[in-house]
Amino acid sequence: MPNPQDDRPTVRILGTHGVPANYGGFETAAENVARYLTDHGWRAIVYCQTNHDGPIYEDTWNGIERVNISVPNLGWTGTARFDWLSIRHAVKHRDVCLTFGYNTGVFNVLQRLYRIPNVINMDGIEWSRKRWGFFRQAILYINERFAALFGNELIADHPELNAYLRTRAPARKITTITYGGHPITDVPAAPVEALGLARGRYLTIIARPIPENSILELVEGFSAKARGVKLAILGNYETDKDVYHRKVLKAASDEVAFLGAIYEPATVQAIRFHSLGYLHGHTVGGTNPSLVEALAAGNPVIAHNNKYNRWVAGDAGLYFRSSADAEKHIDELLGDSELAETLSRNAVARFESEFTWDHVAGQYEALLRKSMR
């Protein structure tokens, strides 16, 4: 139980699976923002979805307070139930809320009814992703509208998303705060070598294997000729279930290494740090966590040519639209060590200027204080 004489400001963090971060980008953001806030004089309370037997219980992890709510992971319906139970618990305490995502934006009416400030990170334009199917897209679209209406402050993680959100809410309540990362420096090579890779002798793709991530175009561009280096791809490719996966595998030369899904942070960091460069095919969304982490590792970037990637990577990237473009830029990167070194320096400079967690979380703190006035 909290000390009644504790006069620290308190924030309740909702909308993620909880901490420690073992799931995705929002969990990583919640953990890093919560760590920063606790280090700067806040009580940060994170709601965590668990599968324990029994009622809600509270504990502490690395100085971050947790409210553990048992809801079996039953896909998005289980997540919706967890969000509802979390919000019902949070509003009883009248503390400012920080909500990641708008998947259940309709539930944020409770904070409005109780006049509790609620800062909502609006994620990307999730409802537009075709992989969800029409029914799920419609639910997301409706909840985006409700979150934009009920949130006191809205966070866009990219300037283009800020412009988009202005079609949903007044500009005065929209703030751009990017995704963050930690510098990746001096990482041991053992995890890379255990995967059969040689330091500085491979390029990397880390992405969900779906068409909107342009993996087929990148694999075709890489496999157009012998390279003398490998292309290491993380992610699960299931030939018996997915037509797109089969196309990617068929297009791949024998220099492409499919490593499967790897979630161990130390291994992923090592793969990034010892890579010749990062290939990023994402075509939708805002500030992509994987692209930020590539910059943190000093990776030269070859990215899909769109407004999201160009703003994030800036002068650290070469930009493609087709397989032929990708082939050309891979030729350039592998054939010009001076270009590669320049892009690598630019990557680190871009990361340090915009994407460190201290910088990002500091902006979260400022916005939370503003919402409490």
C-alpha cells in the first residue's frame, strides 16, 4: 500500500501487457518511461496482464509499482477485457493516466466521467492495416475516434501522425513525442557467431513477414546477384500456411539466412551492432522502433522511400521503392566503404539528436505535468 504521506506525483500507465517488457514496442516504451519517471521523483504504476490464479495484487519491480490483473491471453478480446479492468481500477485513485494505444478508446470515457487527466499515445494508423481484416479494422477505426475525443492530451510519435491526428482532434492537444532507444555500443560478437554469422559480413532485416514491410522486394534486390556477404532475416516463415512467406523463401538466394524469431535482447543487439547495414521495408506507421534501434547501433540504412522513414533516418539512409532500387542501393552500400562509414556516423548523430530515452521520456514527463495543471 502507498504511504499516505508520499507527496510524489503519481501516474498510472495503461494499455500495455506490463513490465518487464517482454512483448513489443509499447511495453518497452512503458518500461523506459516508468524508469525515467521513478528516477525523477514520480510514483509510476504500471498495469500488467498476467495469468495468475487469484484476485488483483500489487507489487514492485525495479522501483516501478505494478498492478497485476489476471486475464488469460485470449487475443484481442482478452486484451480488451484487461484494459476495461485496468481502467476501472485506475479511476478509483484519481491519478493522472498515461495510456498506450487506442485499441479500446471507448473505455477512456471513464477517465472523462471522473475528470481524470488522460494522456494517450495514439500509436500509428492501426486501423488502416489490411492484415487485421475488415471487422477488426472497423473496431480500431471507431476506437481511434473515441480516444481522440476522450483523451486530454494526445501523443503522435511522428510529425506526419501529428498532421493526421489534427483531422481527429484540435491541434492544441496533440504533441509529437517519438519512440526511444538505448545506445548500442561495444556488444560481444559471440551471439552472432553462434548463429553462423561473421562480424561485418552480413546485412539485416528485422520485421514481421507481411507484404506492407516490403521483405520480398528487399530479398529480390539482395538476391539478384552474388554478394559475398549474407542477408540475415529475423522472423518466422511458415511455408505451409502463408503464400507471402513462400514467395520470400523462393526469391532468396543461398546467401540469405532465415534465423527465425529471436526475442533475446542481447542477441538482437549483437546482430544489429555487428551488421553491415539494416534493410527496412516498412511502408506504414510512424516512428518505427526497429528503425530507431538500427540508428542506435550505427547501422547504415536502406529504407522504403516514404515520409515516415525519411524523417526518422534522414541522412543515415538510402531509399528504395522497388526491387531494382533495393538492388542498386545494396550495390552502393557494399561497394563503397566511405559511403557506409558516412551513413553510420549519420545514424548515430540522428539517434543522439532525437531518439534517446532520456530525451523522449523527459518529454513525456513535461506533458504529464501539463495535463495535471
